[in-house]
Amino acid sequence: MTTAEQNAPASPGVRAVRVLRGNCMGAAVLLIVQFGIGMGINLYVTLPQHKSFFSTVFGQAAVAVHAIVALLLLGASISALVRAIRAGNQTVITLTAVGLVAILVAAGSGAIFVNNGSNGASLAMALATAVAMFSYLAAVFTLGQDS
């Protein structure tokens, strides 16, 4: 049996928090998927030397999927930051901003890795991914406390 309170529509503020929490959780899940794809590429794919960036990225399916997921992550992270700003929660604004910066660092490191195969760039991608994962999961936890 349900009560009238359970069937009542959520207030706009509660709904915005739920959407933001879902956005942050979606970004965290995409980061985990991206990390797995990246590890597979690092272990099993050899990137060609002396080819253009786009022919290297879109010359192999796994690398192309990795790049496409990166674009989805970029969109999710921008969306989360905008929603956090609209919600006005300073802690979540900070966490989503850190998440966006970490994703941009990972993307830049990925571009460097495609160009020269640097182990340092690969490590930077992994560490930036970890920072972004922490940021979005901390935002989910923080938003769970507010509702």
C-alpha cells in the first residue's frame, strides 16, 4: 500500500538534486567503463607510429570507442557542473569542477599518449581518471545526504 506522500510529485528542488545525483553517477559509471577500455588498449593494442592523430584514433575500433566514450564523459561532466551551479551546492560545484578538470587532464594525456606512447601520459590518464571517479562518487554521496 502506498501513501499520498509517496505518490506526490517531487518538488523542483528535490527533482533537480535527483537529476544531478543521477548525472554524477552516470559520469562515474562512464569513467569505470572508460578505465576498462583504456586498460585493454594499453595491454592489447599497439598504436601505429608516425600517423596522424585522427587516423591513429579512428584506425582501430577499440581506440575509436575509447575516444567516443571520452566525448560522452566530457558532455556528462559539463552537464553535471552546470546542474551543480544551478542547484547552488558549493561542495558539489567544487567536486564536479574537479571532475571536469580531471577529465580534461585525462583527455590531454590521452592525446599525448597517442602521439608518443609515453608511459607518463598513460599514468597521468589513469590517475586523472581516479581523481574524476572520486569526485563524482563524492558528489553522489554528498547529494544523498541532502535529500
